[in-house]
Amino acid sequence: MTLICIFLLIFKFIFLMRLVMTFFPLGSGTTAAGVRDVAVVVTNPVVLPLRRSLPPLPGMLAGFGVAELVILFSLLILEAIIC
């Protein structure tokens, strides 16, 4: 159980970092852009399938849509149930 809780905590942190960093314009080659790219690569296996099945809402902010909300709430619920 502890290992799963640690994994959920780390994934949630990386996912939130991805969400926050999408709101800021980052120049390529900067450290922040590198951190964002790592966060995107780590979370893409979860985000991309949901993005394909859930349409984006019109007027949503950059990088934040229905799929991201579903993932965020799912992580919070899983963490509350398991941990």
C-alpha cells in the first residue's frame, strides 16, 4: 500500500506541475521547458487516451480540459480510498 501511495503522490505532483506549466510561455532550451517536457512525457500515457475519447470544451484554457479534470479527480479519489 505504501508504495502505491508514494507512486500516486509523485504522479499527482508531476501532473499538477504539467498543468501549471502549460499556463506559462516557456522558451525552448530553458530549464523550465525541460522540466515541462519531462512532465508531459511522464503523464502522456494517461492523458492522451482520455483526450482522444473526451472532446475539449470550447473556451478552456491552454492544456486544461475535460480529460485533465477527470484525471485530477480520479487521482484525488484513488488517493483518498487507497491511502
